[in-house]
Amino acid sequence: MALPKGPAQELLENLDSVFGPEYFEHGRLLITVARDVAGAMKVAHRLQSRINESLGAMVEIIFEHVKHELWSKLHEATATVGLHKGAEVPECQVTHIPDGIRTNPYQRERLPTLEVLLLWEDITRATRGHVLYSISHPASPSVEQVDEIFAQIEPYFAKRWVIVELSLGEPIKGVFDEDLAGEEAEHPQHDPHVGPGVGVTLLACHAYGFAREQTEYLAPHVRHCQPLAFRSISDDAGRAKICFLPAEVNKVQVAETESFHGTEVLLPKSDIRTLDQGPTVIKVKLTPKALATITVNVFAQPRTMPRADETDGIIDWAREDLEPVLEALVEVTQMKDGEAPLRLVSFDDGVTFVAEDGFLPEGAVHLVVHCPGYETEERPIMLLVGLNEFYVPLRRVN
């Protein structure tokens, strides 16, 4: 059985049907008022003050004055002489209104006594519009209805913008990242930059309503009441911009990647900025995973092995002259179910091989080295946080 829609879902669907998922940040609010209708101007100015108090940072209010007397004369002339009502003249408009957004007040069968038209630009920079409130002559609103009119307008500005600024925390240091003297080894300067392509989700935990207001067959179980999800992806600066419908409790989630752990940050409604303060900015510091760097030196095993009597048979290959091999292929596979082999890359014509992204998760891996004319070398190795360097001599087939 499909769950009944909650108030927040219905509001979100209504907003998306008007604005689309992109929404808008700034717009123009055109208030058309018949100045020769008693009380209309007073209502319009009261409404202007009410809008400025709550929405002034988001919209520019523009007044358009019309007269019912002039409307009557125009309609009488067109009916008597048989003239056709023409299109709006841009030079005569109080603000730019493209064709197709509305019908000019003087061209309508009934002149609007009070009308509120919202104009905004979509992501293509095209001007769009939607009428938020309208009442036509002979009806006219009263001052007592200002709050009621504003209550019809306010839901169209219910969404808010949040900017999630991502940064990487300090990397985890390995056990062997300090020298024998106990002093810290030199490390490259920490770069907190995250970069593009990181998924960010904002969960708005809206209520579905009160169970006591529904029948026992319509009250959904709490496990079925899922929050509204709003998603975005970080840009080159590591910032993700999300337009969402705030709830009392909101959560910002950052998806896990190979470089850092996923995280969740609580965003209560009380911490969300009001419209006059601009977008809410949240700084999220991500915990990097315990990563290891790997360098695999591949070379031909010498026909005569170097002497290692003084090192208990352990050869220090770094001190030897190594014979490079051609067309070597190096792969590592994490010792976890379902993990695919990862091919290492070389930037020095096959002498050393490293991870293409620079890092691998710490833990046990299976190392395999292939090369035409040489025996395949396989060995399990343990990657620790920090630097890991291995020397793999290959034996000739013959």
C-alpha cells in the first residue's frame, strides 16, 4: 500500500511543479494594484511592508498601478470601434515581462484589483513567472486580509540554500613515520582540498502528520516514514550547493570514498539562516582513511646473487645495480571478497610501479608481477600507513 503524502511532500511537489528542482535565489515581485479602487492601495502598501520584513532579501518589490476607469474606457472603445487588443509594449512596462508569462491587466475581461506576480530567472537565464495571488474587480481585499494574503505567498519561499564546504582532516600517521631518534620524519604539507565529484546528501526529517489524526489503516509505521532527500555533488572548490525544504531536524551526509570515510552532520532548523542572511554555510571536515603509498621496484634477478653474509642473508637491493626489465605488469589485489585487481602504473619506463591515485588502503594485499621472458612472481604483502617500498627480482625462464 502506498503511503499517504505528508504536508512537506505535498508542498515540495507544488514548488517543484512551479520552479523545478533548480528553484531560484533572487527574483522580482510585481504588485499590480488598482489605485482608483477604494482601499486597494492601503492593502498593497501593508502587504509590501509584510513582504519586506520576511522576504525582502530574496525579492525586489515593484509596483504597477492600474486604473479601473481607464480599463472601462479601453474596453468600451474596443467594443464600439472593433479594435483588437495589442501586445504589451516593453517600453511601457514597469519591469521586463516576456510575452507568455501573463496577460496585460488592461486586456483581461476583469481588471485585477490586486495581483502579486513572481518573476525569476531559471538556470538558462530565461525569465519565468508565476502568479502568487490575484483578485479581480469588483472584488477588493481589505486590510484585515493582509496576513491571509501573505500566508498564500510565503510557502513559495519555503526552500533554503545551504553550502557544504568540504575539507580533509590531517592524515593518519603510520607507526614508522618517525625515525629512530624519535623525531618526526618530514612529510609533505597537508592539503585539505577535497575537489569535485563528492556526493553530498541532505536529509530533511519532515513529519508525515500525527497518527491520531488518521485511521488505523492509514497511519504509516515509523520505519516507512523516510526523510526527504536532496542531493548535490561538490565542485572544483569542494563546495556542494543544495536547495532544500528545511525540517526541524536535518542531516548532511557525505558519501564514503576510497580516500575518506563517510560522515554525517546534524543541521537543526534553528541553525539555518533566514532569507535576509543568505545561504547557510556548513563546514564539514572529513576523516581520511588510513592510506598507504606503495612503490614496487621490478628488475631482473642477477645470475650471481650479491653476498649478504654480514646481513644474515638479507640483500639490500637499494645498494645494488639493478637490471631493468621490459613490459612488466604489476597488480595488487586486496585480500577481501569481491575485490578486483588494481594495476600499478610506471612513470620511469618500468623501473618502479606505484598506485595511479597515489594511495591504497592499508592492509594485506596479493602482489603479482608478470613479464615476458620471466617467471611470474606472486607474494602476499602487508601495506602499512605511510611509505611502503618493495623490491621484486624476476627470474629468467631459461
